[in-house]
Amino acid sequence: MDLVFGLWWLLMVCLEGICCQGVYAPPSVRIVHSGQACNIEEERYTERVYTIKEGETLELTCLVTGHPRPQIRWTKTAGSASDRFQDSSVFNETLRISKIQRHQGGRYYCKAENGLGSPAIKSIRVDVYYLDDPSVTVHQSIGEAKEQFYYERTVFLRCVANSNPPVRYSWRRGQDVLSQGSDKGVEIYEPFFTQGETKILKLKNLRPQDYANYSCIASVRNVCSIPDKMVVFRLSNKTASPSIKLLVEDPIVVNPGETVTLVCITSGGEPAPTLTWVRGTETLPQKSVLNGGTLTLPAITSEDAGIYSCVANNNVGNPAKKSTTIIVRALKKGRFWITPDPYHNDDNIQIGREVKISCQVEATPPEELAFSWLKNGRPLRSSERMVITQTDPDASPGTTNLDIIDLKFTDFGTYTCMASLKGGGIADISIDVNISSTTVPPKLSIPSGKSPLVTREGDTVELQCQVTGKPKPIILWSRVDKEAPMPDGSMETESYDGILRIVNVSREMTGSYRCQTSQYNGFNVKPRETVVELIVQYPPTVEPMFTEMRQGLGRNIVMNCRVLRAYPSRVLSYEWRLAGRVLRTGHFDSQDSTEYSVSSLAREGYGVYNCSIMNEAGTGRCSFLVTGQAYAPEFYYDTYNPLWQNRPHVYSYSLQWTQMNPNAVDRILAYRLGIRQAGQQRWWEQEIPVNGMIQKGELITYNLSELIKPEAYEVRLTPITKFGEGDSTIRMIKYSAPMNPHLRNFHCGFEEDPICMFTQEKSDNFDWTRQSASTRDTKYTPNTGPTTDRSGSKQGFYMYIETSRPRLEGEKARLVSPTFNIAPKNPYGAINSAYCFSFYYHMYGKHIGTLNAYLRLKGQTTVDSPVWSLSGNQGEHWRLATANIHPNTSFQIIFEGIRGPGIEGDIAIDDVSVMEGECMKADEPNVAGISACSSGGSHIWQLPVALLLALYSHRR
């Protein structure tokens, strides 16, 4: 047990103090691609064009630096005027669009911000390439048009294909290529106004040999591996534009619920035309059944009415189009109104004067509308005193009038207006109007106590308008403020009982509401109106509704709650509480806020403080969470070379962070570190003690070692103070060859199959092979090649060239590194970087050829600069090779193995490194990866994770 405790104590020893002030930095950003790009081009120095084939996957990654970790947002501008950025913004590093479509092209922006300085923004233009199938349309010269379409002398064949980039066209007649000047009877040209978008073939003085198959080939020159596309058109002496016939009437008048069948047939055209049906500017009804030229509409409704057109097209001449109109019978909206004698200034009906009764309905079709009148149930015919008019140019369509001249007592009674359609099948509409001594114009009034009407926000309220008179008209409600809509969103609301009901009333509905008579179902006189005032009370709106305040013990704290709006606003009281205990109460005078302070915060002073501000309508509440919790740590993602691989199966990681607002609360005593393998449930936790005060911006380092390759780990970090645990923060640690946005350290031991993004060059003779000594077959070549990897492990991997047959002397295998992107030391200076390139090689065997290393700079793919070279047998040992390189732009390393004169010539490499700075001399100590600053104050710890996990399991 003492041994376990001793090991535990040794593992937790604080090794060394390191200070890195000034780690807070504004964001910088760079866009890289990892999708299926056809081409990447630099454009105007800072912007790039990413070309991709339609249907493939767009993947852009925004690489950022800066501390605290910047927030990333992807947005897009339009690829066309109609394509405003409809996609939601993407808030992570990688933007991925599967099966990209042409409308998704445009400029994509990556914006990174962390609250320091200005946001960093970079953009890349995405150009989506595509080629649609071409189509050929055929026309004759308009001036020579006669009855037979293609007995004319001049014919035009026009080829069109949608594409990006612009398409190139070529024509063939049969198997013969047609070009300008190759045939006197053929002319090929592009119309000026559509340059590059279409190609026209003109056949002049049509000859017998011109009747043939014509092929139009559309090409975008194989960009993005888009193949050419072709369309064939056969021109003959029978070629003709389409003609059609409709086997239906126009218009077609039907009753609702019937089935309508529209039949369209072709009466001419070569090639055979295709038939389609369209409905004005709308789509066909969903229930439509389309079978060739026959369109069936089952159970038709008024919504299905409209103009239906049959269109025939065979790409010869203009499409043929014929239309018919479907009319669905309907009767709706029956209304009436009474007009007193217009020659007297009196709104009442009086004996001896004229009175007019008007009746209106909406009818489809209007020409089938028929009216009849009844008096007390008996038919009424037009006479000198009872004048019936079916059409009135001064009235709305669908209106009939009954004029009663010289009204008598015997004319009192019930008059019925009957509306029907002559075609039948639709129910009649009847409207009863009573004319008597009690028939009087309307009057409006507001019931006592109903205006002003006071209610509370959220309630249901009824605005009442009392109507007297006979008959009672429809009541129209509107806002007195004409620009304000009604609660349902309309500008006017009808009511048949004079009541306007508002559900869930809100403060915005406070105001004046106009109640007005309508001429419909009442008297056609000057409208009567009155006004109802609505007052909506609502509880105070306060700020802040919730806020968190962090403070250490013994310090003061001030909380302020302010009223923004309230009705009524003058009768306000407040109450401060903590955990149910009343702290203070009072009333507002002229001020609009209340304050509560604690001069010296004690442990019992932590908690939620509630300030309630009240009026008649309710309560508004400010809540303040006062806590001593420490803020979350801020992981530092810009660590130089955080990951290193110094053993075959494990790796180490330098975890760094700063503490957000370390002085806001009590001193941080320790951190609780939690770590678990990705996909696992159990956390392993350990406390990391902290000595002294942590300063703002102080960089803290904790070394995690013995992490198992290639597993990823989830790390959780929680600060601890006298108050207890603070806010946690979590990040992922992933194993990969370090590919930083700007190269500083790179190491590859070829332990994983992706081989650190190295690739085989396609122009060489054979490939390098990933191999381990434990799986190597030495049956044919026992006296060549390594027996372990560079570290001495038989399970470790390396890369080698296999020189057994069928390889021949002088054949080459080339292995190409990923591209390393370097940056200038300052944004305004020239790039002048030095890097140390090193690797281990094994060249054992009597037939060893040559191993070369080259430097390839961006934009110079045809010229590789030699860096290192060695030939011949070097013994059965791994040896180290180093070379200083000075690239001035992005670069790659190429390993070239050349086969010697025989089979015992295997060459191997392992542990390839590229590190910033000149290579060290042999007598200098290796301090690569250690960072130090001028003054002390930070902390660094070492954690062998695998061993601690084992100890943890043992103690359990």
C-alpha cells in the first residue's frame, strides 16, 4: 500500500513553473477544404475559388486561432438574385453540404469572434459545375413560311444546354463533323445576344442530302470529369410542327361533385409531339389523373375552376396550345338592404312614399342567375306599383330590386327574394324581408358600464354594441386608428349580434374600437356608429428578469431592479426576498427602480434574491443569483505541438488553459480533472492542487501521457474554491499527426493506416508499402530490410520499398507528404522560415539502390529540389538523417526509392519529422517542445494516464 501511495505522490509532483503572459489574442481564421473539389484557385490574394461538380460533397473547414476559443459562424451570399441565403447559419468549424446543387454556389464566409478586437472573416467562392442534357429546336425562315412546314428552302436547328462553365457545341450530320465552311449549304453561328449559350445550324437552300440525322454535342471540356452530352434530331421531308384538337366544349359548365374529362389529340406533327396539360398560372389539382392527352378531374369543386390548356411540343416550330374554361356552378352570400324614399330627407318608411328592397347573391356563371319574388309566400309579378328589376346598372352584379311605389297598409308583409341557377343542380337561396310599421332604421348604443372597459392582459373580453331597429343589420368593428389592425389581423370584423369577442387580450389591443352599421341586412342609410374604449392593464415589465452575480466572501454586492412599463403605473410596491425571507418592502414615488445591497457577503448570503414589483394587474419579478462559483476554465487550443508520439502505441498531450475571471470569486484552490475514453460512460477524476493566486491570462499546463493510440479522450475541467465546485468545461483530445493551421512541428511514425496523409505518387513505377517486422514475409529476401521499426519494436510500423520481382533496376517509388502551410512572422513581412527535416532510414542489402528526398514548393509541381540523397548498403541499422530546408511558400516532402540491381535491396524509412527552426547540432541538448517565458507564476503537471487508470482500478 505504501508503494502505491508513493507512486501516486510522485505522479502528482509539480515539476516546474512556466509563465506565458499575453495568451489572450483576437481571432484569426483560414479556410481549408477536404471535400471533392475539382480545382482550387487563388483569387485576389486573400480569396479563393473552390470548384466542385454538382451532386458531390462540399466540405469546408474553418481553422481558427485565438484565445478564448473563437465562436465560428458560416454564412453564404447569393449565387443568384433569387437565391438569398436561405440556409441557416452553421455554427461549427466544418461546413458540409452533401449532393450540392447549382443554386448552392456562391460566396461562403467564415466569421470567428471571441470578444477581442474585430471579428476575423475569410471567404471562399464555391463554383458548382454541371452540364444538362442538350435540346434541339427547329424553325423555318418566317418570310418563307407556307402551308407545308418543311418544304421550305431554309431551316434553322438551334442547340441549347444549361451548363457551368459555358458550354461548347459541335454538330454532326450522320458521322460527318460539320464546321463553318465545310459545306456551302451549311452555316454555323452563335446569335450575338446569346454568345456562348446556344449554337445555330442554318441549312440554306434545302437539298436532298440535308434530310439526315443531326447530332449536337455539348461539352464543358471534361472539367470536373463531366462527360460530353449529345442529342440527335432526324430531319426529313415529313418534319412538321405540332397541331392538336380539343374534343370538349368551351366553356364547360358543371355542377360540384361531377367528374370532368378533357380530351386532347394530336392532328399533326413529326416527330410525334408530346402532350401536357396546364392550368393557367397554377398547378393542376392534386386529384387530377393524367393519361397521355386525357385529363380527368374527379369530384370537381369551385376551387378547381379555371382555364385548362393542352400544349403539344416536338421541338419543331412553336408549341401548339388550345384552351378551355371550366366553370363550376355556385350560389353564395345572399344579402338584402332596404332603401327609404330617396326623394325625402327621412330614413323611415312612411305610408304614401316609395321604398326599395334590394337582394344580392354571388352566382357562377352569372348569366344563369334567375330571381323571383314572393309576397307572404305567393308569387309576385312586376306591376305599376310593384316594379321588379332584374338588372340595375347602378347596382352590383347579381342584384335584383323590388320598388314599392306609394306604400299602402296593404303592402305590409314578408317579401321573399328567391335566387336560382337555370342549369339546376344547385340549391336555391331565399331571403326574407319584413316590411311593416315596426320596420325602422337601426340605432346603436353602448350598454351602461361597458365603456371604458377595463380588463387584464391574458383575459377574454367582450366589447358590446347594442342594436335596436328592425331588421337588425350586420355590425362592422374596426379600430379608430385606421392603421391598426383588429386582433384577428384583419382591418374590419363582421358581427351579427353586435359583440366583438377578444381571446387572450394583450396590451397592444388597448385603444378605441368603432362599432358601425352595415347596409347589408338592414337599411341603406347613413351608417350609425359609436365607440368603445378598451383599457388593458398589465403587470410591471422589469429588468433584469434574471442575472447571475459572482462574488467572493466578505465582498460587497449591489442589486438593482428597474421598471420599464406597467399599467396602472402609479400604484407600485416592491418586496425583496432571499429564500422565502422578506428583506425589505416599500412603495415607488417618482423613481422607477429599487436597489438592495450587501456590504459584506457571508456564506448564508448566497442564493437567489427576488425583487417583486406589483400593481393591480400582477407582479413583475427580477431575480439575482448570487453565487461564489468560479467561472469555467478556457481551454487553450493554439498550443504549439500539443501532441507528440514518442512510443509505438501511446501518445502524450499537453493540455493548456486559462481561468476566466479568476479574481471574480475566492481563490481557486484546485481543479478537478475528469477524463474518459470517447464512447465510454465512466469518468476517471483527479484533483490538481493550485498554489497561490492565478492571474488573468496565466497559461496553465497539464501533461497527459500514456494515452492509447489512436483513441480520442473527453476531458472535463472544474475549478474548486471555498464555495465549492465552479463551472466545468469540456473538450475532446484526438490523436492525429499534428496538422496545425501553420506548420510548427510534424511527426509521423506510420503507426496508423492513413499514414499521416502521405500519398503515393501516380506517375512513378510502383508504391511504398506500410509494414511491421512481425508480419513481414522473409521467404524470398532474407538478407535485406529491417527486423524492427526504428524504436526496436517488432509490432511497430514503417514504410519500405519491396524490390522483389517483377521490379526492375532503376524503377522508382515516390511517397508524397501532405502539404505544409507556413505563415509569415508578421502579416506585413516576407516569409523567411527555416525548418528541420529529419527521418530514420534503413538501407541493408547487397543490392541497395538509392534513397532521395526532395522539396516541392507550391506551384512548382514539375520541379522538385533535392534535399538529401544516399546510395548503397549502409548496414543492418536504423540511421538518422537531417536537413535544413528554407521554403518560402507551402511545400511537400517527397521520398524517392530507386530499385538497385537485385532483389536484396529493400529500403525503409520511419519517424519522419518537420520542426520549426534550424536542426540542432550534435552537441546541443534536445529541448524541442519546451516553452518558457520570463517570469514565474503558472503551473505544469505530468499525468501518465494509463498508469493512473491502472492504480485507480487497483485501489477500487
